[in-house]
Amino acid sequence: DSEFGTGSIDLVNAKNITFESSHSIRFEAKTGRIKLKSNSVKSGNSSSVLVSTGSSVSGSSGVIAFRVGTSYLGNGSDVLFQAGSTVDEDSNKGGNVVIHGGSSPLGYGGDVILQGGDGRFSAGTIILNSGSSQSSSGSLTLVSASSNFVDGTGDVVLATGNVSSGNSGNLLLFTGSASNSAGPILVKAGSS
């Protein structure tokens, strides 16, 4: 293991900073922070920050884990992934956050799993919320990928969980209120 401790660790990319180990690399700040940042530039694109594990010829490649430490007093801290903002009127779209399961040309693709935290009194909620703007809010789309093969496309399943004692949760589907006309609910089967 490669380990640093106590205080803050700032790694600012002036050109290239590379840490490579045949085993593991560990950065630990006992009381401060760990900051990985590429330099800001006045013109052109800033540099990238790449965190990557090596490939494996026999066996599995390594895991990349972002994990917040346990809090014994107060709430647990957040893990935040946020794409970059822009103030350029010509290129007026912020960056995307892309979470992609691994591909397997000869087997099964990897899953993307979003799971709320377990709790003694109540488990955590999964909230999918589109952004807002001065004209209209963003859309929320749940769709399975198209397929040109015989087995067809995947299912889209909306269901509440089972319960051994008590009541299961409700499945609610509704549109928002509006001063002019509220949106309809449309259910349509595909053509064949």
C-alpha cells in the first residue's frame, strides 16, 4: 500500500501526475481532506482526472470504491457526483453524468443498481428528479433498449415490494397540477 496521512492531501495536475502500484494505492487524510484536481485554464480545455484500475488477463479486474466513513454522532455524509456547469451562451449545455454497466461481448452485461440505505426505523428512498428551468422542467424517461434479435426487448417493471405482515406500498401514477391544462395519462401498446 502507498499511504499518506495527517492533514490535507492536494494533488493538483500541472502536467501529469501518475501513481501506479502492483498492489494497491491508498490516500488517507486523518483530519483533513483529499483533493484530486486538474489545473484551471484561461483558454481551451482543462485536464482530466482519471481513476482507473488495471486490466486482468486471468481473474477479475480491481474495484473502484467511493465510500464515506461512518459517523458516530450526527448524520452520515453524502457522496456527490456532479457534472460541470457552463456559462457559455454558444455551448449552453451542462455536462452529463453517465453511469454505465460493464459490457460483455461474450456473456451478460453488468447491471446498474441504485439502492437506498437500510435503516432500523425506515429505509432510504430512491428519488429520480429532473432539473428545472425558466421554460420547462426536464423529462424523466424509463425505457428499455431496442433490440434486433428474436428474444425482443427488456421489460419495464413498476412494482412495490412484498411484505410478510402488514400492508404493501401503493403504486401511484399521476400528472402534476397546472393553471391551464393538466397533462393526460396515456397508456398505449406498441404496434406489431
